[in-house]
Amino acid sequence: MSNEPHPRIHWPPGWGPDCCDSFVSHRRRLTASPAVVFAQLTAVPTWPKWQRGVERTDVTGEIAVGSRFVVVATPHRLDGIVGEIVWPSRFGWAAVSGELSFYQSWLMLEWPGGGTEVTFQEAARGPAALLRNPGRSELTRHWVDALTATAQDM
């Protein structure tokens, strides 16, 4: 894990490591192609099936920039909005609740020789964001670890 912002991650105005209470970064190499990883990650209605702690998602319509959805992960009810979606390499979304607000940014790059290098970075604000090390890092690491069963840590 590196706590440095990836130079190819796009941060919306007012977000990013320099604007938040906590910042986490994870990287992993997966044997799946960027298209497969991207499809799993952007299928928001399936998150409860593979994401520990996500109890429910409420999504209407296609996922696109500006799409809104709800994620219930007790104790949080997060109002989400897609900030960036570029097939098959980028997905970013913001979430807001009373105790926690964050922007998650995902970068999926084709790995030389096959597979995908996944970079996950999250900038968070609020009392729940202050669970810094190892709390916030551990919680967010699971997002990356749960992506596929055919993964190889970097």
C-alpha cells in the first residue's frame, strides 16, 4: 500500500488526499482482463453479493456519470453519485452520509502480458473517516481483495 496519490487518478474539485481526513491507496494485480474487472466493479446492484458489509444497493437505470444510487452498509446509508466512468479503465464515485463522505477512484490498467493492475484510492471526510490505520485501510482493502477469485497480490 502506498499513501501517495496515483498520477493518473482524477480527483473532483474539493476531493483528493490534500482535502480530506483520511486517504488510502491499494494496488493489486488480477489475472482477469480490465473489461472483466470493470464490469464487476460497475455492476452496483451486485455489490451485496461480493462486498463484505454492503447489505443493499438501490439503483435505478444504467450506471453513468451523474447516476445516483444508495448503498446501505450499517451503520451508514450512503447516497452515491458516479463522478467518472470510462470503460474499461476508470470508475469513480462519491458517497455522502452523516458520519462519512468519500470519493473512491478506481484505475484499471492492462498488465503487460495479460491481466489487470487495479489501483484503488479513497479520500474520506468525517468522524468515520478518522478510523485511519488500520481501520479505514483494512475496510477499504477488502474492496480490492474481493474483486475476483483469480487474483495475485502485487
